[in-house]
Amino acid sequence: MKRMGMIFRAKANKALDRAEDPRETLDYSYQKQLELLQKVRRGVADVATSRKRLELQLNQLQSQSAKLEDQGRKALALGREDLAREALTRRAALQQQVTDLEQQHQTLQGEEEKLTLAAQRLQAKVDAFRTKKETIKATYTAAQAQTRIGEAFSGISEEMGDVGLAIQRAEDKTAQMQARAGAIDELLASGALDDPSGLAKDDIAAELDRISGGSDVELELQRMKAELAGGTGGDRQAIEGGQGQAQQPQAQEQPQRDTPRFDKQ
């Protein structure tokens, strides 16, 4: 069970590491810091609100204290010492409340100053983190782009790897088809395979056709030269010696057979 748990944690850690994007992590951390800064600012605002409420209460108590003092003075001037004593007694109670509120006011003022200083420090820290975050994100993006370009040039990226495999398969199939076509041509030329169309020829027939075609071209070229030079039909017959030699024995035999006919006449 321990081994299974360790393997599961290792697999999960690897999967999380593969899925984690440092830029998203930095943005999330910056967001949490902004939320914390917002909470500190709300705390400062709450303390300031409490301090302001105490200041209002202090102003009211001080106003009442001054009013009681004035009333006691007027009562004493009218000879009403009892009223003056009551007014001063109430004023003394209000003064005790004022003293207590002043202490609370000082405490809240000190807390407000501490929270304000903490908010300022946190604000500076958040600003510095934001600058560092943007720098790290830009560096990571540039490194990622450079890595992808390098992988594309080297052909080890996943996309370029697929393209390279497709090209390799196409080249292999092309070479295989060329080899097959060459083998079929050789078999047809050697007569090992029959051509049902009857257009294929063996090596001897192909060689004879090539020689025949070459001699025909040479004879045609000589005839055209003779025509350009103003030659007669006898010259053309002399040029076409290859064909004339085959017909010379028949030409010589025919005058011998015709000669007795002219003697009889």
C-alpha cells in the first residue's frame, strides 16, 4: 500500500508538473496578493471609520461638558448653588467618558497607523512582485518560443516529427514503385513476362529497330544535302548506295536478256 501510494503521488506530481504553466502560477500568486492587499485596505478603512466615530462622540461629549459648565456658572450667578453643583457633577461624569474615549481614540489611531504602514509596505511588495512577474513571464515566453523554433529546425518537435515521418514514408513508397517499374521493364525486355498488348519487343528487335532508324536518318540527311547542292537523280542514287547495291544484279541481267532482241531486228 505504501508503494502504491508513492507511485500514485509520483504520477500525480509528474502530471501536475506537465500541466503547470509558470505564467499562470505567477498570475494566480499576484491575484492572491492583490486580494490580501485589499483586505488590509479594508481593515485600515474600518479602523479609520471607528476612529472617526470616536472623534464625533468626543466632540459631542466635549460640547455637553462645555454646556454643563456654562449652566453651572449661570446657576451659581443666580444664587442656585444646588443647580450649579448638579451641573458640575454631570460635567465630571462626562469628563470621565471623554477620558476613556480619548484613550480608545489613541489606540485606534495607533492601529490605523500600523495598518497604513503595513498596507504601504504590502503595496510596494505587490508592485515589485508584479514587475518581477512580468519579467519572468516575458523571459519564459521568449525561452519557450526559442525552444519551439530550435525543435522545428532540428526536426525533433512533435509536429515536425510527424511531417518528417510522412516525408520518409512518401520517399520509401516512391523508391519502391520505381524499383517495381524498373523490374517489370527488365522482365518484359528479357521476355520473362508476356505483354498482352503485343507492343513490347525483346532486346534483339529493339536493337534492330534502333539501327534501322539511325540509317534511315543518315540517308535522309545525305539526300537533303544533295538536293541543296543541286545534284541530279543519279547522284541521289549514288548516295543511296545501300539500296542500289541490292538492285544492281537485276539491272545487269536485264540488258543481257534484251540484247538478242535488238540483233534479230
